[in-house]
Amino acid sequence: MKTKLKILHLPYSVFGYRVLDKEQLDYLSGLYSVKYTFGRTFTSFVVYPPTILKKMYQQFKNANGITIQSYINSLRDLKLDDYNVIINCMGLGAREVVPDAKVIPIRGQITRISAPWINQVVVDEDTGHYFIIPNIHNCVLGGTHQKNNFCTEIDDNDKEFILNECMELIPGIKHAKLISHWVGLRPGRDKIRLVSEEKDGKFYIHNYGHGGSGFTLFWGCASDVLDIFDNYMKTKN
Ligand SMILES: Cc1cc2nc3c(=O)[nH]c(=O)nc-3n(C[C@H](O)[C@H](O)[C@H](O)COP(=O)(O)OP(=O)(O)OC[C@H]3O[C@@H](n4cnc5c(N)ncnc54)[C@H](O)[C@@H]3O)c2cc1C
């Protein structure tokens, strides 16, 4: 049901959405030497996290933003004493720090290859898990979605699994040069927690639990955080 709702929404959320007709399926089948029987297409953009994060960090610094790197044990940590408003974006860290047991790791292993001949994102809609995403420097093959798995080591079985699943989408990737493997832990939660609360004289805005969609949702969530903050400041003036 969840998937159906997502797909029903898709035609109204993206540019150029259409179900591929036979001619288009035949074209793509010829292009990638595989028999596609059904597909949907739309136009969007791919965000390359290291680039956008670097740029946004620079913007923050240009606006006289200051960063202090430090480990926080809890929301009552003494290091937070000097601050009246705390925006909690601790991802998986919220599990221990809030603490919020609903936050779980969703282990994601991916593979990077060199395949400049791929210029479309291909996602396996049946599982929603396997994808081929070309970006500026290389092409990302993914990925695992292992709930409650904290392991950040590369797993050989996962390597093979990812490659096999992605080869079903585009068989030619077996000839591509391997660049690297990588593992990250998505900060999973049954739903995002974006709420505020006043406690012990401090105002907290919680914004965590974005799972595998943090880069898709960050702009909207940050904008909600800002609205909450602005409203709070109005009540204080
Ligand atoms: C393999 C993989 C593929 C992904 N693909 C996509 C994708 O295609 N599209 C998409 O939108 N998203 C994707 N994601 C998800 C995306 O990376 C996350 O949703 C996003 O990084 C979450 O951002 P965040 O800032 O909430 O948490 P994080 O990026 O985890 O940041 C949390 C920060 O809090 C800090 N922190 C935590 N605990 C403490 C503590 N106790 N004290 C001090 N600091 C602390 C951490 O050091 C970190 O800097 C993917 C993730 C993985 C692993």
C-alpha cells in the first residue's frame, strides 16, 4: 500500500513523468542489452553529497557561522549549557542522546564503478532497493538495507549481491572498472521526528530519523526547523 501511494503521488511531484511505451522499452532494451517489460521515467537531478555539503558549509561560514566539534552524551550535557535553543540533528546519534529507541541503523553497502556510458538513473521498482546512479565522478551501485545492523565493515556477500542485482538492471556493468566499496548507516525511524519541546528552560527542535532520504528531504525539513525557530523567537520578543 505504501508503495502504491508513493507511485500515485509521483506523476504530480516530478517533471516529465510517463509510463514507458513499447517503443521506448525496446529502445532501452537495445541500449543496455536486457529485456525490459515495464518502466516509468521522469526528469530530476542528482545531488552529489560531498559537493553540496562543502558548498553549504562555506555559505554557513561566510554568514559568520561557527562550528565546534564535540561529543554530546545527552541533551543535558554540560557542553550545551551556554545555549538556549538547541537544534538536534544527530541522526543515528539520537538513539543514545535523546534517547530514542525508535532510531535504528539501516546498514547500506554500495559499490562505485567507472561507467561514463551510463547517463540515466535506473531503479528497480520491485524492491526499491537496487539502483544505479551515475554522478560526476563515478557511478554508484546500491545497495543493502539491513535494519538494526551496526556493522560498518565491507561484506563480501553484499558486494556480490549488489553486483548481481544491478547486472539484472544493466548487464554491461560487469565490464566496468571497480573503484571502491563503501558502507554507511542510515538513521532509520518509523517516521521522521521533527518537533519542538521546551524542557528545563531550553527550547529544543528535534530533526532526525531521515533514513535513506536525508539528502532528498533536507531542504524542506530545514525550512520547517526555521519556521519553528522563527515562531519561537516571536513569542520571546
Ligand atoms: C548507502 C547509503 C545511501 C544513501 N542514499 C541516499 C539517497 O540516495 N538519497 C538520500 O536522500 N539519502 C540517502 N542516504 C541517506 C542519507 O545519507 C541520510 O538520510 C542523511 O545523511 C541523514 O542526515 P542527518 O544529518 O540527519 O544525519 P547524519 O548525516 O548521520 O549526521 C548526524 C551528525 O550528528 C553527529 N552526531 C551523532 N551523535 C553525536 C553525538 N553523540 N555527539 C556529537 N555529534 C553527534 C554525527 O557525527 C553526524 O555529524 C543514503 C545513506 C546511505 C548509508
